[in-house]
Amino acid sequence: MRSPLRRRLGLTVALVLAGFGLAPSASAAGPGPAELTFTSDSATTTPGGTVNLSMTLTNNKTYDLWFVYQSIDPTWLTTQRPDLKYAITGCSLATATGPTACSGTGPTDLGTNYGAPVPPGQSRTVTLTLQIAADSGCNGNIGFYSYFYAEFSDGTSTSGGPVHTPETRVLCS
């Protein structure tokens, strides 16, 4: 059995080191080769409303990003509220000439919608439309998480996640 004194001592040492700036910081490493971020056009909606979730994939490497695989699934807390009814009803990719429709808005293969290849230093933004059913429950949050895998023209690959979307609060009308 482990000694509780050793655990407390270890935690104390870690806190002291962090206080003096001697512990490694997560932000010191900088962004990875590919970075996925989410934004939402609204933090709240009502039954029958819609919310747009935008996903931006950024290529931070000096080589083209050739292939992306991405999944998106509801968070555990979202699945615990079966009265919250919603669907992903639309998908569009932002382009220089305006948005174009995506293919495959299901829980997998979202990566094909980024219009790869993505040149070094550039980003692609895909927007999913989340439709809340008119008979949905309210006073609950809907959120998603995502994992992704990316391959680059230099033969390397990277994966990331989970990346969480902003939660949408479904308010009673």
C-alpha cells in the first residue's frame, strides 16, 4: 500500500516547482503540425433553433497536408439527456468564392470535407449546422468532441484530440 505521506509530498513538490516556474508548461511546445479548433455562432438556442459549429483545421507544417480523417461524437453528458433531440443537417466548406456543400455529415469521415491538400500555413473552415428539434427537451447542454488524423506530403502524420466544441445551451422558450 502506498503511503499517503509520499503522495502529499509529491504533490507539494510539484506545486512548489510550478510556483517557481520550473515545471514544464504545456503552451511552451507551441502548436502541433496540424491544429483543429471549434467555434460556435451562438451559445444558446431554443427548441426548433439552429446553431452553426465551425471547425478550422490549420496546417502548421512546411509541407502540404494531404489527407485528414476526423470523427465527431456527442459528449458523455450530452448522451445522458435523451430528451435533447438534434441532428447535423448541413455542412459547408468556406472557399475563396463562397461556401460549398460538403459530403458526409455523419459522425465519421468529416476530414474529406476540408478540401485537401491544405498548403503550409493555411487553414480550412468547415461549418456544421446543428438543428435542434422542435420537441426537444430544454435546459440542457449539447456538446461534441472530435479526434483527427492528418498526413503530410513529407510522409509524416499526426493525430490529435479530443478537441471539444463549445456547448450549446437549449433554453426553454
